[in-house]
Amino acid sequence: MSSPLPSALRARFQRYIEEGLSGRAAALRLKHLLPQGHDGRGKLAPHRAFFEELVTQDSDITLFELRDAVGVQVHHSSVADLLSY
């Protein structure tokens, strides 16, 4: 999840909406259309092939089991994010 936008930026966005711009147009004007999420270069990235191999061997493996198999302390949702690329 991304961090909240600064209140000044939110106020400018609201002003653009009140002036009649669409949400997309207001965001483009603010040049704040950055991709959300990470770029896949986290601490699990070097283990991606290992995860994929484990899933190939056992398609019923859980995210918790995948997380524990690699020995890196991360939240299980980080494994899901990595495998969704």
C-alpha cells in the first residue's frame, strides 16, 4: 500500500475536481501518476525461481510454507506479491 498523500497535494487535487476536471485529468496535472507497489527487487527477488519450483512441485503449498522455506523474515503477502509478477 502506498503512503498517504500530503494534505497540500490532496487539497490541490480537490480544487481541480471542483473546477470540473476528471480525477485522471487532475492527477495528470499534478503529475502524480506513479506506478503503485514495488518493482520486484525486494529481498525475495533472488528466491523467485526457488518459489516457482516449489509451487511446480506442490501446487497446494501455502504462502506461509513458501515463506518459511526460504528462511528470510518477511510477511507472507510479500511472497504472493513476488509470485504475481
